[in-house]
Amino acid sequence: MVLRQQVEQDWRTEQAQFLATKDKRTSGSRLSRLSFPRDRGLFMWLLLAFMSAAFLGVYDSLKKKALKDNAVIPILFLNTLFSSLIFLPFIVLSASGAMLDGTIFLVGSGGWEMHKYIVLKAVIVLSSWVLGYFGMKHLPLTIVGPINATRPVMVLVGALVVFGERLNVWQWIGVLLAVASFFLLSRSGKKEGIDFKHDHWIYMVVGAAALGAISGLYDKYLMAPIDEGGVGLDRMMVQSWYNIYQCGMMLAMLMLLWWPKHKDTTPFHWDWSIIGVSIFLSTADFMYFYSLSLPSAMISIVSMIRRGSVVVSFLFGAMFFREKNLKAKAFDLALVLLGMIFLYIGSH
């Protein structure tokens, strides 16, 4: 009898241990399944940010080629036109049926309460593009790229001046490295006859970079959920419609400013790289907006990674445009990228 009770007690103990081990394994696999989407989400928006940077670098390079000895305003109009044509089918299909329901290409709908924010987005971006296109036409790509890469620094300086924010040591190091790189870049420019203090094309590129930084902050505000202080707009709605609005604005600029005097200015000639500009820009922006719409996306990291596009455009400038003083400019670029790393460390 005692032996039987001992056997039953041992069996119950082993059963309890087995169930506990099973529950632990099940719980672990359940936790693994629960954590996978977070890891996958982190991987996804980082991958999209890097791909966006690569496409953006090719876009800048094709833009430089299209602008060579060409009229700026017609090229900018055609770029906005082709970009609009890329997204117009998604707008029509989303409004006319359920074909795109549940896909990443579905364009959200909304009235003027939403579209007024997109119109402002179009004005900011188009202003940046007009300045940037004119500046890039007259400056080497290996100078324009590093200037554009300082956008995150401009965001921090703006926060310091406008909002009275205080920077930590890491952020100050990043800002000082960016300032130093800008100073060294100006010395490199002088070897090519470019005076940063008196060259209005440099001021245009700097203005374009500043407006681009403002646009990046505004994007996060547009797509952040309402309960987090944002507008909560659909990313495809923003990208599709701001291209449409930009096209309308550029058409007005083309007819009112360029066409009446087009015979007295730089003539326009067709270049197939113009289509490539629209394709690579639309793809880069699609990946950028998609990455920002993911819940775990961080605008500071996405912006820093996107500025990495300067590496691609720098390589294009060196290999295809045969630009000069590459060693000095490469060192300046390395300082900018190092400054971005310090900004990232200081922000976390």
C-alpha cells in the first residue's frame, strides 16, 4: 500500500514537471510569435529607409544629367507631370471600386479639411525643388550632395532657435562637425571658382535643404495618429495628391513665367533621364512615406538614413560627371556623415 502511494506520488510529480515544462515552452513560443512582428516591423522600416536613400541618390544623379544645358522650369513641370501620371491610376481605382482594398496602394479619401494640409505640403516641397533644381544645374553634384546631407543639423538648429530646446554634448559635436564640413567644403569650392559667401546658387541649395528639413518634420506630423498629436492622413493620399497639386502649380509657373520669355532664355531639349527622375523619385518617396507610416518608425533615424543618398550621388559625380577635388570633398562628406552619427547617438 505504501509502495503504491509512493508510485502515484512520483507519477503526479513527474506529470506536474512535464506540464510546467510544456507551459514554459508554449509561453516562450507564444512570446516569440508576439515579438516577431515588432522585429519584422523594425526591419521593414529600416530596409525601406535604406532603399529610399539608394533611389534618392540615383534620382539626384539623373536630375543633374537632365538639367545639363537645359531649361529648369519645363523639366520640373515634366517631373511633376510624370509623377502625377504614376499615381493617378491609384487615385482613380481607389475611388471607383474595391480593387485596391487591403493593398498598400489604396489611396484614402477626404475633403478639404484633409487636402488643405496636402496643399501646404506641395507648396513647401515645390519651393524646395525650385531652389534645388536651379542650384544643382550650376553647381557640382559633389558639392550639392554634402550640403543636402546637413538637413538633420538644420532641424536641430531650428529647434534650438525657435523652440529654445537644449542640445546635449553628442548633438553639439554633430552640429560642430557639420559646420566644420561646410567650412571645408567652401574651401574645396573655391578651387573650382565657387565662393560660398557670394554665390547665389549656393544660397539656393542651402534654402532648398532648409525647406526639405521642414518638409520632413511636416511629413511625420501629417501621418502621425490623431491621438499622438498628428493629422492622421493616409500616406498614399499624401504622396498621390501632393504630386497632383504640384503639377498644377508648375503648369501655372510654366505658362506665366517661362513661356512668355522662353525664346530669350536657355532652350529646352528632351532627355530620357527626365522620365527616370520621376520614376526614381516616386519610388524613393513611396518607400519613405511607407516607412514613416509604420508604428515603430523613428523620423530621426529615417531622415539620417535618407541623407545617406549623398554617398550614391557622390559616386555618380565622381564616375560619370568626372568632377574635381574628389579627395577633399570625400573628407568633407565623411565629416558630415560622422556628424549624423553623433546626432543619432545624442537623440537616443
